[in-house]
Amino acid sequence: MATISLCMIVKNEEKTLARCLNSVYDLVDEIIIVDTGSSDRTVEIAAQFTEKIYRYLWNDDFAAARNESFSKASMEYCMWLDADDILEPADREKFLLLKQSLPPDTDMVMMKYHTSFDETGKPAFAYYRERWIKNSPEYRWVGEVHEVISPAGKILYSDTAVTHRKTGPGDPDRNLKIYQKMLSHGKTLEPRHLYYYGRELYYHRKYEEAASVLEQFLNLPEGWVENKIEACTVCADCYDRLGRNDSSLMVLLRSLVFDIPRAEVCCAIGNHFLQRGNYRNAVYWYETALTREQTERTGGFIQPDCYDYIPLLQLCVCHDKLGNTEKAKEYNEKAGLCKPYSKAYLYNKQYFENLS
């Protein structure tokens, strides 16, 4: 059976740390806690689960802090979690089975990361992350923020999921400040950082700056395909918010240069035409979205609703606008099969009943 060191970096996590550790402590063989300057009960709570607690002077570098936690590990694999992550009961079972059956030559285990949820708690946004990493000097974190260990060696994909359950907004400015500090110190952002810097500017509603940075990233020959595609959709929304509608459509279509269309892109293009009353073009793109398959193992961000519920619901709207009432009703019922609790589906259902 594989042995696992859970390696965590924490700071002022008294609200969530016990919840996290209670969900996983009996599944791992060692717990490493690196505290980066807590002033609350975080260290006291951590001590209820492990004696291996270390102090680390925070220096605006997440990779350095995570590498410090990995350096204390003594088991075969290092696993990371954030304090607001948990393993749900079903995933605890999968976790244990995987631990018992893991091929010994595995270098890295990729697990799903559920980070956003609909009104019933069903995952609405997910992607794969490196989760168990062979305890070896060749596997180390890079990146002051949005840190990563690039997948390498023999990789195993698992449908075991880690669930991210935030209890508050945290520090919304933290990541942007780190990037601004890097730039003020004369650092040139590598392509991955340029992409994430653009996203941080977007989250802060600095749409002109965000679009400029994301365009820089798109113009580079380097860069991960999934980041390129996602950059197109984020950049498009920036242009929409700036009233530059033609630029928005062009950057969405530019995503097709990098790979076959993702459902997320198809829905964005469909929405572009829907908002402008071009319902026939919108129908084409929403129908195309329904033909796309989720490519989870590419590591890209996945919005599951874009593969069924959203295009079905929007096709209902489009066909209603085109006067195709029966077809509109048909699509609404299909959307209802995906989410029978959806307020939009129920509203549409009542709307069509009133037409009868």
C-alpha cells in the first residue's frame, strides 16, 4: 500500500482547518503543517492532529512555502490540500481504494478539483490537479502564485475528487499584489504567469489592462493550449464589458486556432449572437456545444453545464424567439432533465403552459 504525507501550508485558518483534517487525517500516514504566520488558533488546532508543525517566514512565494512543506515529508508520496478543501464521504472511499491499489511505479496522481457548485451542491466547475506526487527532489513547485508541479513521469488519473469549500472571500487582492510586486522588481512574467496576471486584472474589473495582458499572452508562441483557449473567453468578456463587441467575437473565434471548439467557447459564441438578436447563428453554436465531449484529462477548466443544461436552455430561448414554440418546449424539457430544480426551467415551463 502506498504511504502518503499530507503537506499543508496555512495561515489564520481556524475556521476551516479542523474540518479539512477531519476529512482526511485517518487516510494519510503523516501530516505536515507549515504555518506562515498565523495569529489565531490555527497552530493549536493543527496540534490536535500532528506534532509535525513548522514555522515559515512568508515571503510572497507560494511555491517556496509548498516546497518547504514537501521537504519535511518522509512517506512515498506527498499530497497537498488547502485548509478549505475537504474529502467528501464518497471520495474518502475512493481515496482509500486507490491508496491500496496504486501501481508502485506511479509518479503522480491527478485528481479532480471541484471548486464551484450549483444550488443543490452539484459541481459546476472542475478540473484535474496534481494531488499525490512522488516524494523526490525532481518534483518541486514553481511559481510565486498559482503555483504548479508540471505533470511528468508515469501519471495516473483518478476520479477521486477534492472539494473546495470556501467559507469567506479571503484576501481578494493577494494574488494581484504578488504579481505587481514581481513586476515592480523587474521580473518578466513567463507565459503561464502572464495568463494568470490577466485573469487577476479581470477579477478586479480592470478590463482594459486585462485584455492587453491576455492579448500579449495569446501572441506568444509559448503557452499551454488550455490556457490559450481560456484566455480567449476571458479576453472576450473584457471586450464585451468595454463595448468592443467585434473584438469580443474575433477573440472567441481565435480560440479555434488552438484546438477543436470546447463547449464553453461554443456557449460564449452562442451568447454573443443571442444578445444581439441573431438567433439562427446562436442556435448553430448552442447545437454545436451539445456535440462536444468533456476533455477533463487535458487539465483545462471544465464547466459541465456548458455541455448540456446551458445550451439546451438557450436553445429553448432562441427557438421561442424564432416562433418555433414546440421546439422551444422540447429543449426546455431536456434542460429540465438535467436540472429539474432549475428556476429558469420552471419559469419557462409555466410560460409555455400559459400559452396553451
